[in-house]
Amino acid sequence: MKKLIAILLCTLMIAAAVACKAPANEPKAPEKTDELPVGESQEAEAVPNTVDEPVEQPDPVFPDMSSEKLLGGWAVAEDVAMTDEFKAIFEKALEGLVGVDYEPIACLGTQVVAGTNYCFLAKATVVYPDATPKYVLVYIYADLEGNATIMNFADMPVVPDEYGTAEAIPEEETLDGGWAYAESPEITDEIKDKLNKALEGLVGAEYEPIANLGTQVVAGLNRCILAKVSAVVPEPVPHCALVYIYEALDGSVELLQVIDFDFGALCTYGE
């Protein structure tokens, strides 16, 4: 019995000694490797593109048209004077038209289409004795082949109304105190001086008189002048306006009002 107990104690002492010598289980640092974790592919890694290839850029939402005229829009002529080219277009379009004599005064503007539309200011006189002339807008289309045709006519508005616009002078005989078309559209030195005097102190725009359109006899005289107006800014976009001045009996002059005039709005394209 004593011999059996001795064997068991010896066995326990050997087992305890072996357990003390065994190293502790410490976590290992992951080994460096070029392999990706399972479940991922090489395509998932972002790789910068170093190839110099042209990249297509999207069209701009608002193209820069600061130095170009918009297709289809009316534009005031740089020089409204009747050049030989303007006269040729006007005469070709009105060739064969009888009953009214049309005298061109100015080319107010153009509209670029498949060809060009023109707006002319003209003095119209019915062909019969003592006829009273009036001023009209003559719209002409010139195609790319050199042909010219009439689009339509519109009476030139002169009479100011309460809405800040102007109307044409009625066809019936003008009553005393009413507006009448001027006998001559010429901007004389006297009219130019009166216009400049009326515009004194008005800043921000330059006024170039085009035609003397009408008068109204009051205690003195009201006058309507068609002018080309350009704002005092770089590369201004000019427009037309009706300038009304009052000429008093003592020689003084006063600016009454200025009405912007869109000549393109009266083009009805043959209606």
C-alpha cells in the first residue's frame, strides 16, 4: 500500500513541473502579405489614372454670348442712315407698288433669320392732290438669294397715352390742339439744339436724334423726336425711344417724357 501511494505522488510532481515550463498562449501579430482578405478582389482598390487621355467636358448651361447677337432678335442698326445698300433693298421690295409714295428716312434695325428682316422708317404720301403725309414703318424681308419682299406696314406711333406708350395719329383730320405729323422729318440744327437743351442734366445715356416725327400746338409747342439711345456703359446695346420736349414761347425748352420704342413689336409678318 505504501508503495502505491509513493508512485501516485511521484506522478503528480512530474505533471506539475511540465505545466510550469509550457509558454503562455500570446496573440500573434498578423504577418505581412500581398494577398487581400478572402472575399475581396483587386478591382476594389482605387488606382489613379495616369494615362493622358482627353476627357469630354459637358456643354455649359449658359453659353457666353456677350459679344454675339441672339439669332432671331431685332437689333438697332449701328448706323441708321440710308446707305446705298439699304436704298437698293427698299426700292426692290416696293417696286411696282402704286397708290402711295414711300420715301425712306432711316433703317432702324435688322433681324437675322434665314436671310434678314429690315425695319425702315419712311414718309408715306397718298398719290392725290394735297394729301397729308404720315410716317410709317416698312418691314422688308431679304433672302439669301438677293430677293426682297414686303412683310407689312405699320403707322408710326407718336401720340403719348396714359399708359406710358404711344399710338398712331388717327386717320381723320386733326383737331386744333391735337398731334400732327411733322411736315419734314429732318433734324435741323435748331431742333438738335433744343433737344440738347432739354436733355441737359440727364446722365447715364446718350441720345442720337433720328427723325422729327410730330408736333402739337399748345401755349407753345410740344415735339416728338425719334432717337437712338445708348447707355453710357462698355459695349452698350442701343434701343429706340420717343423723346417729347416742350418749346415755350419765351424760347425755353423742357423735357416732358421719354418712351422706349420697340419697333420689332409692330412687325406682324404679313398679317
